[in-house]
Amino acid sequence: MSAAREDPTTLVRTRRRADAGHAPRPLLFLVLQCQRPMDPPARLPLDGVDEVGFGRGPVRSIGRRIEGDRTILDVRLEDGWVSSRHARITREGGRLRLEDLGSTNGTFVNGVPQRSALLAEGDLIELGHTFFLFREAAAPDEPAGGATQGADQPFGLATFSPELSERFASLRAVAPAPIPVVLQGESGTGKEVVARAVHALSGRPGPFVAINCGALPESLIESELFGHKKGAFSGAAEDRPGLIRAADRGTLFLDEIGDLPAASQTAFLRVLQESEVVAVGATRPVKVDLRVVVATHRDLPAMVERGDFRGDLFARLSGFVLELPPLRRRREDLGLLIAALLRRAAPDRAASISLGCEAARALLLREWRLNVRELEKCLATAIVLAGGGRVELDHLPPPAVLPRGGPAPEAPQPGEPQRSDEEDRRREALIRLFREHRGNVSAVARAMGKGRTQIHRWIARYGIEPGDYRDG
């Protein structure tokens, strides 16, 4: 392909300096097709492309062609709701413009019909019953106008996020080594799933043993982890090897390592230093061969600073540290995750499951406060309520309510638009109506003259919980 040209009709092209790392690039993700949610998503790099055209085809295809000095990306969709010439993307003054080309069923951006719209980071594009996501993300070079199909990686390590792809590649590289791994991230981001993938890639012959440190009674932590001898304490009626020895030659996964008490931290440090464990009531150590993966939603370095977590233990554990982003920060992966979770929830009939357009839109616009865990429960419930038919909007449970003391709503990230005065007024109006109608979404939609889908979209955007007003 020829070098990028400074042509006002071309899409955004990003200059890079060799020492600057990856710069933001325009990327389009084919996230989900309602009729075939199991079909692989795709990532389309847009720099170096002059126009993207969308239309219906006999099969899904993504191809590149040259017209004179212009490079055009043709996206053909096997979607009966897409017109033969449906929409296109071009450049306008350094921005990307999406235009509807007189399609029968219209073009939507973030659930709102648009004849023409300048695209912004994170916009959800809806053509017929097919959904795309536009991102400007730091990414390595890819063939301009090419298409990367669904990632062929173990569940938990499959991603379309360029930044996360690089971190997962590094994790796969260290998986066969005995290097300890620390997984950080909010609750529900899939830390145990990633730990299991690391164990599968490690080739270790022993078992994967998962322990939730926060769920163990403090009085029994050491005997559960390190084992005990008969008679070591009241109730110790027999020798028990403990969970650490149970993971010999395998992988020990300690979830919520930040909840491990100080005394247990000291004993576990010895296990890592000496590769041996001493059972409660025993006098001789027993050798163990462990790969250790730990996870936490807490800030371990801050805990070390406060003296709540041993610095030498943290240093021993921190062979490779991976931060798993919340689901709301990796929406390009929703298609991959939905397909994988449908397969888990209904393995015998996943291929026959379809989604209603409003249901798909709600899934892709929801905030997912409890991350992948919430998405999994939502899909499992929806499949049951659908009774073997198409999953519709009414089959989706309401967004999860964070427990008291849960994380506060996030401040806008760099590059995200600040909430306007108009949006603040809209949020206040919604809250007033939810109080008046006791959390009834349909009643609020009628009062505002909007569809339920738009109300659900605003619920997710403004962090409103209708359930908070049902008893008020």
C-alpha cells in the first residue's frame, strides 16, 4: 500500500514518532449481529482508507479496492434490514462523518436515528440489525483496510482492545514460566477466568486451586492454607494437607490477597521464599512446587505504604502485574464476550439464539457496573425468560445496583465529553419522574414521550437506579 497522503477526503491518519509508542488510530469494530450473535466480530483499522461503504451482501465480507487514487473499504453485511447502499464514512475537517445513504431502515448512533453525524470516541453505530463501535485507540500498525476476525484465544484472553492485546500477549509469554502473576481490577472483571487461562497455558501437570482469602474465617486461615496435624487445636481430628499442598505442581490462585491477615502474610512469604510449607502443629516443612497467581480489587502498593500489606511479600508476588480494565472501558469486546457467555449458558442451542434489536442495543449501551460477572448473569436470565425464542429487551434484567460502599461513579476519562447543563437538567427530570412513578420505566417513558430503549440508555449514562424509587 502506498504511503498515507495528505488528502482532505481521506480518513484520519496518525503520524507516529519512533520513540513515542503507539499513537491513537481510528478503529471500527463490527461488534454484534442480532440474528447471528455467535458470528465472529471484527476489527477494522481505518487509517489509510479514504471511504468506508456499508451495504447488504449475500454473505458477510470486508474487502478493499482502489478507485483512482482513493482506497475504499467495502463492508457487506448478511443482514436483511440493511439496504444495498446503506451508509458511508468519510473525512470532514479532520473528523469522521457517518452518512445515511437513503436506507430503508435508517442509521443510528447511540440509539438515535441520524441522517449525518460526526463520529466521536465510543460511538455505537447501528445499521439494520448490525452494530459497530467507533474508537480512537492507541494501537500497533496493522494493514490499512484489513480486518482482524474474532480472536482465537482462550476465554479470558480473547480481546479486540489493542492495548489489552499487547498485555495479554506478554501474559501468554510468561505463562509457562514459574513467575508469580498479580491480577488487579474491579470485582467481576474476570480475574479468576484469566488465572485459569494462565494455568492452562502453563503446561503444569498439577491442579488449579482457587482460594478466596476474604471468604476464609480468620481463625482458620492458616490451617486451611497450610494444613494441620491431628490434635494441633481443638477440632483437629485428623491430619489435613491444606490447600497450598493441594496445588503442588499446579497453580495456586489466591483471590482478594489484600484480605490476608498480617500473620498469614508472614507464613505465606516463607512458602514463596523456601518453596516449602509447615502445617499447623508440625515441626518439619514439606516441599511444594507452586505457580502462584493472586488477584485483588484493592490498591496493594497503597496498602504497602500504609503498612497494611507486607512490602517484601508484594515484591515476591509482583513478577508480572496485569490490570484488567472494567467492561465499560472495553466495549469493543462485548461481541466476543456475549458469544462466549451464550455458549456457556446454553451449550446445546447457542447457535440458534438471536437477539432483538432493542435488546442488543441495551446490552451494548449498558454501563455494566459489575462487569463481566453481571453480563454473564444477565444473559443467563434472559435466555431462560426467552424460553428458547429470541431474546428481547423485556427479557433483560435491570442494571445491577452497586452495594453500599461500592465504587463511586467514575469521573470522565481524558478525552471524554463533560456532562453539559442540559444533561444535568435531563438527569434531574428523570429522577423526579422516577420518584413520581415509583421506578416504573414504562411510565417514565410515556411521561417523556420517549421509547423505553432511550430511557434505558439514559439510565445507564446517568447512573440512575429505578429500583431505588420503587418504595419511595
